[in-house]
Amino acid sequence: MGKKLTTRAEDYSKWYNELVIKADLAENSGVRGCMVIKPYGFAIWEKMQAGLDKMFKDTGHQNAYFPLFIPKSYFSKEASHVEGFAKECAVVTHYRLKNAEDGKGIVVDEEAKLEEELIIRPTSETIIWDTYRRWIQSYRDLPLLLNQWANVVRWEMRTRLFLRTAEFLWQEGHTAHATEPEAIKEAEMIMNLYADFAENHMAVPVIKGTKTASERFAGAIETYCIEALMQDGKALQSGTSHFLGQNFAKAFDVKFATKEGKQEYVWATSWGVSTRLMGALIMTHSDDNGLVLPPKLAPIQVVIVPIYKGLDQLEAITEKVLPIVESLRSRGISVKYDNRDTHKPGFKFNEYELKGVPIRLAIGQRDLENGTLEIARRDTLEKSSIPMDEVIGTVETLLKDIQESIFNKAKAHQQANITTVDSYEEFKKVLEEKGGFLAAHWDGTVATEERIKNETKATIRCIPIDVKEEAGQCMVTGKASPYRVLFAKAY
């Protein structure tokens, strides 16, 4: 499998980059800032999609698809929205190429200039609300609860696989409601849904909260978020849900007739998670040996490696293994029997350890004679010998235990790295020496928030949903503060 990974302690960033590539998750492409997601990485993303998609549909949402291209004029209709995305937009100006006059290659045909430039979607609020104007006429058309799975482009200059790329995959929900309370309830419900998915599927503990005014989504009245903490003490925003008020409805003139026959603007939300969740998954659980995957998202939950000399032994082992494979699959467990004769067992052990397969079973000639096999769990690297007739029950129990165990480990790390600080000096010291979330008083002003960000590179990650009223003084200005907010350095 080549040389070992750089350790997390040695260089966390390098460890992450190496792991993404060596575990066959993704690689950089020929297009600057864009990635190729490889089959193993995409298989994890597909499991994420499937889990989230079911949760969306169970809460009444439907999938649709809207265009990749958005007319430039749409963006100018909502002022704060265009201001928020203007610097990240990729723009299509022409629709045709031609052969160069000197015969050397292909050039843009200057006569094929578009009448209006098209923006490659950085997000779809504008094109969707232009569409909703045609779909929504009456209160009977509401609520409209749609989601789309798509790609978006945000022209990032400094990129990192999964965490920040110029093009990435995501889902974006866009809903329309008759009343303000309904829309707020939707935005909060989605935040809770995202937290449920992160904790119960990804085994990633998160803190739910709202963003400050300067950190809100462009065009939103309120942004709800889930924040995760990585092993290096940095935070990662893992999902956002936005209450958009009537901003987009007014910008695109989306009105509906109420039961009383009055014309009113609808209320809106939008929400999304992206392939950034892959980065959260990797950095929350993995170790110096490679990936550690929660069983619910692992493409291969169990791998079986035969240890043999000669075809006769392999045939005897295979005869015993195939019923186990069949039985596990009938219980919805994904299993791979790796009987390749091109690689030695040691190579296979390293490969599946690197790829984070939760459970490895190994069976050799002595196991056949004793009616046993070796079972190893990826999260703790513990190995034991068990009777062959107990393998199914043991695997089922172990998969549940691994899912819970890695969540509990991550939760313990999160809790151990939430530090309450009262002075700015203490804040800077803890941030430098320990990192993690810092609970501190802030005076509520953008100026103080900006000063802290410029001087320490820490941002307010969220105002926790369950924040407790606690009168205090801002650690920077000494002005009154009603509660503590969570700061951290972040990806």
C-alpha cells in the first residue's frame, strides 16, 4: 500500500490530504480547484444521499431539478444576495467556438456573444423563485416543499478536497409557505433533521445554533446551523438552514391569494448540505492508520479475507465462507469476500484498514479445523477468535457497538474541547494552546466580531439554540452581554 500516512500530530493538514488520496476517495482533476470523486468516495456520498433523501421525503419534501445556468439579471433582484455571491460567480459569455485563423487550435467566436450573460449556479434561490412565481397562485398551492440534488460552482482560489472546491455536490431545499411561523418552523425542523443525520448516521456530534448577522446566508433573515469539531480543534460548519422571510418573494413578485381573497407575499426557506460532509466524516473519526467509517455509511461493512496455501485450501475456505456471506447480505449487511490471488493477506489487511471497513473477518486452515475465525474491529483495532456459528450475531452486535462507540468518542472529544473564557487574554491563550470551541461573552456588534476575527482568526460559529441567559461583559469591550456565544477557528 506504499508508505504510511503522515501522522496527525506531525502535520494534520498533510495527513488529511494524503488520506483522501490513499484511501481512494478523491483526487485533484485537470481543472484547477475541481475534484474527481472516485468510486469508493462516491459510494460513501451515495449512502449519505440515500439517508438524507429518505429523511426529506419522510417530512413531505419532493425532489425536482432546476437549470445550471441563471441569467445575470436574476441576481440583481435581491441586493444582499448578489453582494454575497458576486465574487464567487463563474460567468458564461459566449455560446460557440471556432478554429483559429492561424490554424493553431480553437478560439472563442466573438460573434457568438450571449445577449445576457449566464451565471453557473452558486446556489439556486433566484432561478427557483422566478419559477415559483408561475407555480404559486393561491393558498392551495402552499406549502411548496422541494429539494434538488445538484452541483454548484463557487470560484474558490484556495481549495482542499471535499472541504472547499470550486465545484461541489450538494442538495438544496427551497420551500414556500403561507405564514411566517410555518416558514420558521420549517427552517428549524431542517436544522434538527441535519443534526439527527450527523449524529445518528455519521456519528458526528454537532452543536445547533443560529449565525450572527455578519455570518448569515446572503439574503436570509435567520440562518440556523450545525457545527462540528474536528480532531485538530477546528470547527466545521456542516449544514445550514435559512429563514428567508419574504425577501425573495418580493424580489420575484411571488404572491398568493389567501382564503379571504387577499394578495400576500409568500414566506421562504432554503437549506443545504454538501460533499463537505465527507470532510467532516474523515476528520472526526479517522486515525493514523487510515479511515474510520461509521457502519451506517461504510460502503463495505464487513470484509472476509481467506488465508490459504494452494487452491484446495481456498476451495475449502470458500465453501465455509459463502453461506456466511449470504446470511450477512440477507440481513442488509454489505460484505465483501476478497479471494483475490494477486495480493497477500497482509496487503489486504492494510488496504481495508486504510479504507475504514468496520469489521474484518479472517479465516485460515487452522480456523477450519477449529470451527473458528478471527474478527477485528477497525475503530479499536481489537482482534479476537470466535466460533464460526456465532459470526452472524457477533457481526450484527459489533456493527451497532462500533456506530455508538465512535460517536461517544467524538462526543467526549467535543465536550473536552468546549472552554469557557472570560477575558480576551485568556481567549487568545486557549485558542492558541488548545483550540476547540470557546464560550465567551460578546457585545453583539459587528465591529467587535470583526476585530476578534482579524486579531485571532476565530469567528463566532453560532449562538447555541440552548444558550442560557447569563448576564456578563464582553471580553473585548466590557459592554453588557446577555449570553455566551461559541467562537472557534474553522475550516
